[in-house]
Amino acid sequence: MKIIDSHFHVWDLQEQTLDWLNASDDVALLRRSFSIEELIDEYRKVPDVALEGLIHIEADTTDSSVEDHKILTLMEQVPALIGSVTHKRLTETISVASDFVGVREVLHNSDIPRGRCLQDSFLQGLEALADQNTVFEAVIREEELSDLFQACATVPKTVVVLNHCGNVSRLDDQYIQAIESLAALPNVYCKISGLPADQPQFSQKVLGLLESTFSREKLLYASNWPVVKLNSSVQENLELLRSFFGDDADVFSHNAQRVYKLKG
């Protein structure tokens, strides 16, 4: 099966600072450097999978310019790295270099006030991304998914990719209604990652909801490596998703190619 991993991170703690790594002991496992070669090795361990490409997502570092330089250099050296999403705060004047396939502004940190994605500057930034034909990656608190729906509905020209199944922790009416609303918008896609390997019944129910709402044409496979190590692994996550989707080419590669306009 051919795979494009639409969401992974690398960092080098000798060159970069990630404040969130020290915010909680829950992420102590991640307090080391992670290289792209480690992830490629993970895929080599899966005998019936061919890694077609990797898309790097900004890792909420303190200096995005250092990260951007590091990733663009890697793209020249590692053929598997076929796309990168940079970090920027959305404003009316946002400008994104053509080297990047998308932009992410982190919305789920504790210091981000609720309603950021409904502020004028954010909505104007979404408009600017649409004009630049650039994807917005949405990582947001579960309880703010309805706010994200309002933003995406207000700016329907911008392609928005919801990260990590909307950071789902419980399959309640609020989450279900928000997912149904977001999925009904033609400009919104969803990455399937972040589901707990030790809760297979819960994960299967979430996948069932996402398939019935977004459809397989709007779902993107993602490992979220190395953060996946906190509750699963690349192989366990892949096995979970294949047990549900089979080897569906749309989910595992074609949708990422289409959303990020990658060369086939």
C-alpha cells in the first residue's frame, strides 16, 4: 500500500526550543530530539507499505524561522519529505512562501483565548490564504469546534484541514454535532490521528462518525509522529486505521496529494 503521511514533526533540541515540552510531565517521553530518519525507519518495519511521502507540520517552536530553515534544508536532502506546513499567526497581511503547502496557527494552547478563530484578523488571514491558494491547518480545542465551523463557513474559499480528529476525547452530542457541521462544508477536511490504541471500541466509533460525515474522500491518513508515542505507535495507529479503511488509496495517499497539490 502506498502511503503519504500528512502529519509528522521533527525537532532538534540543540537548535530549537519547544516550551510545551516542559509544560507537563505527560509529554516527558518527547523531551529529546527526533529526526526524519527515525520515522522513515518506522515505515521500513511495515513490509507491505511503500512510503510515498511525508508532510512536515510546524511543531510550535519558539522560533519558526529556525524550524523553516531546518525543514527546507531537509527537503533538499530527503526525497521522502514532499511538503511542509509553516507556523504563522493569521492576519490580513499574511504572506506565505511558495516553499510551503500550508500554514498552521496553534489554537489549542492554554494561553490562547477562546474565540481566536472568530476574530477579524483571523478571518482576514483565512481570506488571504485563499487568495494565495494555501491550506490552513486547524489544531483546536474540542469545545471550540463549533467556533471553527463558523470561521470556515464565513470564509468558504479557504481549504481547512482539521487536525487529530478534532482532538476528540469523548463522543458526546457536542462533538458529534460539531463534526457533522464541519463535514458538511466542502472546504473542510479531517486528519485521522491521535486516537488511543488502548481504546479500540472508542476509536472505531470515532472513525465510523468521521467516515459517515466527511466520507473517505475528505479524510487524510496521519501518524502525528512522534507525538503518537504518547498513546500508541506508528505501526499501531496504522493497523487501527487499516482495520477500518482497508488499504483505501484515497485515505492513505490520494487525498493528501489533492489537498496539498502535490506532484503525482
